[in-house]
Amino acid sequence: MDQVVKWALQQSPDIRRAERELDIATAKEYADGLLPDPTLTFSTDRPGAEGFVPAFMAGLSYEVSALVDRPAKKRAAAKASEKQQLALEWVKWQVANRAYALYVTNVSLQRLEGEVGQLVAYQKVGTERLQKALARSDVTRDAALQAEVAHNDNVQQLGTLRQERLRAEQDLARLLDIPPGSHLTLAAPPEPSEVPQDLVVRALSDLGQRRPDLLALRAGYDEQDERYRAALLAQFPRLDIGVTRGRDTSAIYTSGLTVSVTLPLFNGNRGNIAIEKATRESLYQEYGQRLDDAYTAVDAISSELTLLTESLHSSQSTEAALNASVKQLRHAYGTGDVTFPVLADIEVRQLNQRIATAKLANSILQQQVELCTLIGVSAIDHQPLQ
């Protein structure tokens, strides 16, 4: 199990996609930290009369106003990179717990498929015996038909289980990014344990300070706050300062200073300010909503787990009773005290109950994994995810 989880963290396409997004954010942080380039201008005039020399004008200028909002842009880029780093951690949390869930699901389905396959083979032999007995008129047609129907139902159940196992194998292969058709031999994992309620309470008390997706939203809000500040600073007039050196057609050289100021009469960066402000408010509301959704989801899953656990205990009790009945009836069938159709009927009920119990256990596992992911602990050992 540990090998599969480690492999998933190394090979998952979702993690690689998040890593590429982090690389892009890091590159943008580098780009936003670069200083603007100066501007070099040059022009020349050719006189059309004798006795004059070609004139020229050269200038070097720099946008000084670009330095005003540069610190805010750098801080925003750093927060954007931090946001993507936290998003990557969140994806890793989800992949690790999902790999564990798929591992346990695959093992349980393989085990259940093997048990059902053995029972189907056993019933096939019994059905063939009944068909021969029917040919000798030793049993009624109804008894033989009932056994055949029971056998066909179990064959159908086995086919359904194989389809579910195949889907689970494909999901695990997709998560591990292994070639289609590959088969993994999985060792039996530890039995899943119930998530302690006190652990859930403790985890919820500081959820906003631990869960990477919530921390990523906070970093995104801080980023947007800096971009809003940069937009406010950018409303001041654009200022370019430069020096010039020139010569006119009379061969007189001149030097000078140029100052260029943009008059903020019609634009004044007001549109960008409104956009950045609205985006910041949207992120603030999204963070609050995400936090509320996390508490609501944890509460809903906890309630669902309580109901599923009660159903599982009831199903396990019923299965245990059926197992005892099947054992007794098989002994009675061996001594000739009950007929084969009676035994086949109870075995079908036993099989259906076993499948129902296994599916309930798998549903509980999926809910436990979701709960562990939401509160930031490992679904394997319930330790804080790192």
C-alpha cells in the first residue's frame, strides 16, 4: 500500500499538471521582478541646401513611474507563486488519500470476486447434478429450475463484480499513470479504522490554518490585494525622464533634459482599479464560502458515516446469521435432511448479503477518505498530512 501511495505521488497526472502551473507562477514571479528597460531614440535630418551639415537628435529616457508600483507587483507575484505551491500540496493530499481508497477497493473487490467465483462453481456442479436427477425423474422440474435460476443470478452477480473490479483497476492505473492493461498484484492492506470524533473536532478548530486549498485562497486574496494596491499607484501620471544630445544643420550642438507626463484626464487607470477591487472582494467571499462549505461537508459526511456504520453492523449481523444457517443446511443436505433447492436458496441469500456488506464497507471507506481529506489527515493512519 505504501508503495502505491508513493508511486501515485510521483506519477499522478494531476500532480504533474499542478507542478507545471507552479513553474508558470514561478516564471511570472521572476518576470514581475525585472526592471523596465530604458528607451533610446535617434533621428537625423539631411539638409537640402549647400553649406549645411546633417542634423541629428539622440535621446535616452526612462519610465520613472514604473518604479512606483513595482514593489506591489513583486509582492503580488510572490503571493501568486505561494498560492500555486499550496494548490500543489492540496492536489497531493487528495491523490494520496485517493490512492489508498482505490487500493483498498481493488483488494476487497478481488477478494469478493474470488469468493463469489467459488460459490458459482459450486452451484454449477449442483445444478448439473439436478439436471441429471431431473432426467431420471428423481426431482421435480420446479426444483431443477429454481436451482438453475439461482445459479444464473450468481453468474450475473459475478459479472457485475468483475466490471466493478475492472473499473477500480482502471482508476488506479490512471492515477498511477501506468500503461493500459497492466496488472498490479496488491498485498492485503490493514483494515480501515473509524475516524475518531475527537480528531475531527480538533482538526476543525484550526482548519483554515492547515488545509492547503484554504491557505491558497488566502494567498490568492493577498495577491489580489497587492494588485489592487499596484492599480491604485498606477493611476498617478506616467512620468518619463530622459536626456538628449543633438546637432542642427548649422553644426551647433545642444544637450537637454526631457520630461514626459501623461495627463490622467479620461482614463486614469480607473477601469483597472475597479476590476482589481471587484476581484479582491470576490476572493474574500469565496474564501468565506469555501470555509463554510468545509464545515458543512464535514458535518454531512459525519452524519452519513453514522448511518452507514449502523447499516453495516446490521448487514454484518444478518450475514453472520446466514453463514451459520448455510453451514447447518450444508450439513443437513449431506445427511439427506434437506433438498438441494432449499440449500441453493439460502446460499443465494448469503451471497447477496455478503455483496451488500462489502459494498456498504466500501461506501464507508470512501466517505472516510473524503472526511480525512477535508480535515487534513491521512486516511491510512489518521496522522496530519504533510
